[in-house]
Amino acid sequence: MNKFTESIADVMRYIVNAEMRGQVDPKHHLYPTYLDLRDMFGQVKSHNETLDLDNHIVKTEEYSFGEDKYYYHPKEVANRKWIEALKQND
């Protein structure tokens, strides 16, 4: 698990639970900070990480279908798209 994404989730959880009294409050002065952290999480998360917005916990999805560790590598994704494009042109 990515320690940075976990840290972001910790801060978000603190803001909601300690400062906003357990509910995300759009009127609270820390709400813009909360939104910035949520956006930052989206930018730095791994492809298999998601943020549970109810509990502000990072969830990690395991690979499925026997995918190898390079399945989401940009070059592998581009290769799959290229092969699909070739198949469609036939």
C-alpha cells in the first residue's frame, strides 16, 4: 500500500471525524481543504487503490484474471490498444 495515499486518507479522516463531527460539511471552513486532499489522492493513487469516502480508508484491489504486474504499464496498455485497432481494421 502506498504510504502517501494512506497519509492523505488519514488527514481526510481527521478533518471529517474531528473537525466536521463525523459528517462531510460543505459549509465548514476546512471543506475546500478536504476537496483538495480528495483530488490529490486521485492524482497520486496507484491503479489498484480506491478511497472509501464513507470511512476514508484506502482499499487495495488485488490483481484479477492472472494479470501480471506490468498489465497497467503505459506501454502494455498502448500495445493492447494497438492490437485491438489492428483487429478492428481486418
